Amino acid sequence: MKHPDPEEMDDGVLDHRGEALPYLSKSAKNMKMDKLLATPMPKFDGITPGSYFWTRVLYWICNQISKVQFRSLEATGMEAIPDDRGSLCCAWHTNGLLDALQITLNHPKYFVFGGRHDLVTRPLLGWWTRKMAVQPVVRKAELLRGGCSEAEANFLNGRSLMTLASGISHGYGCVLFPEGTSHNNAYMLRFRTGPMRTVLAASALAKASNKAMPVIIPIGLHFRTREFFRTDIWVEFGHPLQVQQDDVPDSLIEAIANGSWSEPPADSVFNLRDKLRRELVPLTPNTYSWEEYRGLLLLGHIKSRIEEKPLNTWREEVIMARQLRNQYSEKATNLDGDNLQPEQISHPVVTKSAEAAEILHRHGLDGRDINQNLTGISPPNIGKIPTAMGRSMLFLALLPIFLISLLPQIVLGRVLGDSTDEGIDARTSYQFLAAMLGSIIVWPISSAILVALMYWQAGTIDESFGWDWTESFGTSATELMLACSMMWLLMFPLSVLTGRIFSLVWDDFTDLRGYFRRQKIPKKEKQELFDLIAGLKQDLSGSP
């Protein structure tokens, strides 16, 4: 996998606090101000801010891809989202486009979108985002590197933030990330004020129109291994934070009454930021490092096995790790400052568990690969073999569709994801885009190729199955064209079905690969692993 070295990603440009600015990819550096200023504006008199038809099409496509991309997808807390007002969703940001996508697909309302400026100027993707009325935002990183003038950035950002605020005040959803950039840490970065300023402006607009004040929803995004195909995800919608009447002074309402952007009072912005930070940080791993977090996850498996309450879902694993983090952390994270990296947990139980988890991680394994008695590697699940064989046979029968319709997308996604200069957190974003845009571009062509092949082999199909599909509607040229058109349309759901079956076959393959990985752990490392686990078992059970 080719990704930029961290030192290469630091070009020495600092912000006003003296902190290194986020690395910019080639796409982020390429600012096209004429296209940005010509971005279509959303409309707030319908169900969707952008094109209703294309929004529904995109949502359907994204839902289908999500079902293939994730092995398990669980979302909770949506019942607490009020349906009589707008909501601004805020989460930590470690997985590029997929972060916003999973929030959007699981939220009950349609969204008004804002995002990095190049989302609306990229080829193909830009066409979709403009149909969705996505509003471009210029980050400080682009401005300080000379991508545009300060006047241009202020105008564009002011227009975009005002548009997002208007959408929220009209009852739509929106998602903004307070960190301002996607990253690779196991803890949150310093909070930027953009989301707070936006929701306060939305509150002022709502208050001026006698509408219900919007809420901020803190969201936990939990990916088991974010860059892996068929990983697990839990989208955790936290308790909504209601913007209070006192947070919105009359001066702000008067300032934005003419429809132009005005900065909310600093005190209101910082107070709201602090409230969000207190609620959002605990919904993340919030650990010193990923090594420490993997140790907590393993410790959760060990504790649950001792208590004979095995963890059966990814959500249960995350909740248990969170409980153990709170239990063994000597000092709570300081939420009053900008540095949100927690102190390393020094408790020997966590240290020992992190060592054991690192042995498993080196071999592509985790706590699920330990048997129920904590005495050895888990055995293969023999009961899955008949189902796996049946799925494999069905996949082989659909192999021509897979090779022509889906393989080009997989290759494209793998190449783009492994060669991006935006870091590992952007890998699955490129894979998702390859699947989404590939379906729109590749499938019409691949369906035509498949129909042509079936027409060429129509005689063989008739001999094998007793069905001459070319004469389904009759023998005339018009009826032949109708049969070919219907077969062409049929190839689209067959491609979707083939993708689903491929994902299940991939699951079977990874399960089989996991079994061989478990067997290949060197004897010395295996002994060290289970010595550590035996010690942890003793520590947790309180045995002498």
C-alpha cells in the first residue's frame, strides 16, 4: 500500500497558533474559484435541498454499496433525534467521505451539505455533488498556502456557512466535523469553531422565523478497521444538545436578517464548543494510541469470557472497551484545552493487555480469535462450511457478471485507494467512489456486453435450458429489440445481487484466512501470548 510518509506530509506551513496545517493533496491544492463561485445553491421548499430525483438515486446507490462494503452495520440513537427542527451532526473524522456518508444514510432527514472545496470541482464526483447542492468550504490550510485570496475565501465561506445555516433552520440535517480534517489518531484533534458558528446562525434564523431551535447531535463513529473492506461499523447517535434561547442574542438575529453572514458572539461560540466537546470526546476511542485501544478491546473479550457473557457484536466490544478505559484511566482527559490526547494508561492490566493485543495484531488477529476458555486459539466453525460452499457455487455461476461488471470497479478502487496521497484515512473513500461512479459508468456498458454475449450464445442457452430468450416477446425485429432491452435492464439487479454474493464469499474467505493465520503463529509468540492472557485472567478474576 503506497501512502505518503508523515514527514513528507509536513511542508512546514503553520497556522496562527504555530501548529502544522493539515497536509493538502494535489486535488485540495487545485482551487478553481470560477467553478466554486458558480456552485448551485440549495432550495429549501422541498423534501431535499438539491435535486429530489438524483438525491434519491444517490441514496439508493450508497445504501447498496454500504451493504457490500461493511460486514456489519449498526446504528443506534436515531429515535432521540427531534423531527420538528433541524439538526447539526458532529463527529470525529478519521475515515474521509465514509464518515459523512454513514451519518447521512442513518439520519431520518435529508441533509444540506458542506465540504472541502474540491468535492464540487472534481470530474464525475463534482457532477453529483452539484446535483446535491453541496456547498464548498475553503479551509485555513488552503488559504495560508496561497490557494486563493483572503477576500475570496471569506466570501465563499460566508456564503456557504449562511446557506448551511439556512438549511438547518428550515429543518434539514447537516454534518460538520469540528476537527476540520480527517486524521489517523486514536483521539480527537483541536476543535474548530465552524460548526458552532453555523448552528448559532441557524438558531438565529429559526428564532427570527418563529421556528423550533435546532439541535447539535454528537455522534460516535466506530470502525473496527476503517481501511478494510467488509469491516464492522457502529454509528452511535448521542443525546441531542439543544441550542438555548440565551445562546442567540437579538443582535445576531438583526445582523443576519438581511441574509448575509455575520459572526456570532465569541462567548456563545466557545460555550457551545465546550458543551459539544464534553459530549463528543467520550464517544471516540479517546486513548493515547491505537495500540492502547486494541489492548482495551482484548481486555474486554477476556473479561466477558471470565464472566461468561461473550461479546457478540462490534457495538458490545466498543462499549466494553469504553467502560474499561474509564475504569483504568488514572486521569480524565482535559477537555478545557486544545490538546485532547489522553495520558497513557499506566495500569499494569492495560499494559499487559496491549502487549498481548500487539502479538495478535501482528498476525492480523484480535480478541475474537481466542477460544472461550482463554486457553488457546479458537477452532474453525465447521457449521459454516455448507453455507460457504453453497454461496461459492452460486458465485461461480454468476462469475461472468462479476468479471465484466464488478471486477473493473474493484481494481480501480484498489489502485486509487492504495496510491492516494491523502493518507490511509482516505483509502476507503476512493474505494467507495470507485464503486459508486463505477456502477453508473461501467454497468450500462457491461450490461450491453453481457447481452451481446448472451445473444451470441442464444442457441447454446436454448439447448441447455430449453429457453430461447431472444423470442420471449416474439420473432420480429421490434420484439427482439424489446427482449434485448429487458435483458439489459435485468443485468442491473443481477449485478447488485452478484456484488452481495461476492461480499459474502469474501467473508468466508477471510474466515478461512483467519484460521490459517491462527495456525501460523510461531510457537514462541503463542506461548508468550497465552502467558500474558493467563496473567490477565488471574488479575481480572482476583485469583491469588
